[in-house]
Amino acid sequence: MNIRQICGSALISGLVGAAVGLGVAKIAAPEFVSKQYQELPARYPAYGAVAGVVVGACQCAILQLKKQRDQEDLKQ
């Protein structure tokens, strides 16, 4: 497996996830007065970035494993 490609995919999808989280934070402003709820939108970009990194890395790794398996099947 190509680790550089997996890391690159994870980085790009993490940036996209952070951008989506930032957009959701701007759209979903809480109406509650509790401090816990007022600070929640500030965490959305971090949650989006983590989700993006996990999804991007897993997707790239699965695609590489599938290509490798397909090549092994063609050799047999």
C-alpha cells in the first residue's frame, strides 16, 4: 500500500471536513443560553476534520487493497 497516497487523501478530506464543519457552525447557531451549547459550534470544524481524515484514509486504503486483490486475481 502507498502510505503517502493514504496520508494525502486523509489530509485533503480532513480539510474538506473542516470546511463543512465550519459551514455547519455558521448555519446552526444555537438558541440555548447554556455555556455548553454556546461553545459547541466552535468544535464542529474539529469534528468535521477528524471525520474527514478517518473517512479519507479508510477509503483510499480500501481502494488500494481492491486494486491489489484484482491484480492478484488476474495473475491466477
